[in-house]
Amino acid sequence: MSTARNHDDASDPTPVQAAGCVLWRRSPTDGGLEVCLVHRPKYGDWSHPKGKLKRDEDPLAGALREVEEETGHRARPRRSAADRGLRGERPP
């Protein structure tokens, strides 16, 4: 989960709660690692599936909801990046 400022209203100091994931799979052709990115035309960039949490929404539930809304895929939670550290370790 991350906390960011509300970009919709720069004068609003209320933090925005957001959650997302790194959606990946093993390639069915060569077993290599494939990572899903979502194109955001509004910002002209690509990012991992993520979004704002609904009021009182559990961060994991929010991350799974955002993944399904943005990609159409139902994700299955594994270990978080925080659990593994951000050291470039490969998923199991």
C-alpha cells in the first residue's frame, strides 16, 4: 500500500491510500518471466496495476480489485515485495 497526495486537488493535503501489485506469470512458451503493465493515456505512461482504496477497504482486497478492474485478470496473492525486499530477487 502506498500513500500519496491527492493529485486531483493539489490544495487538499489529505493523503490518498492506494494499493496495487506486480502481476506476473511464467511464459507458456519458454518459461521466462512476463510482467503486466497498464497503459495510462491520461499520464502518457505505463505502470503496474494499482489504484485508490475505497473507504475502509483492506489494502490486499483493494489491490486485487484494482488488478481485476484494470486487467480483467484475477490475481492470486503471493508474497509481497516488502517480504522479499526490493533486491531484484526472482519470484519462485
